Amino acid sequence: MRLERLLDLLGSTADPLWPAPTWLPMRFDRPLGIGATGGHGGIRYRVTDYQPGHLVEFTFAPSTGIDGTHVFEVEPTGPDSTVLRHRLTGQLTGPMRLLWPLLVRTLHDTVLE
């Protein structure tokens, strides 16, 4: 399966990228697209940009304690190569200012890697 198609399956029951059932599954209130809301566990966000096969941007809900975005982007790097780029940009607020360095960062990196 091509990487572009894998990106489009994020949050679906057929999602091959998210490590469920080991981790709480990523789920949305509707198919992946701008305006879909959901998340995984207590981490909540909504899709604020979606370019099928290329980019998915999630904006964190204020209750999450992160004021920012989480982006997955497919970038062709040659005729037979592609990079899946992950970018987390934001400002920590409230209890997440302590939780991120003590716990959440390690869990986040484990899920993605």
C-alpha cells in the first residue's frame, strides 16, 4: 500500500499506522476531513487541514493543554522515495507544562516511533 493511502486511513478502523490496540485508538466523529473531531484517550483535537494523500493537520482542543497543531505530511523526495514528516508545534498550558516533560513526551515518541 502506498504511503499516501496510509495517511488517508488515519483514525479509521482499518488504520495501519496507529498502533491500536496496544494504544488507545485514534477515532473521529466522521471520516477524516476538515472539521472532524476526535483524538485518542484524553488527547482531543480537530482536523483543520486535510489534503488527501498529502497532509493532515490536527489542532489541539484547549482542554488538552497544548495550544498548537500536530501535522503528518507525505513528501515525495524522488521518483521512488517518499518521507512521512511529523511535526508537533505548540505552547504547553496548565498541567500539561509538567505532564509533557515527565510523561507525555515519552509516550508520544513511543507511539510514533
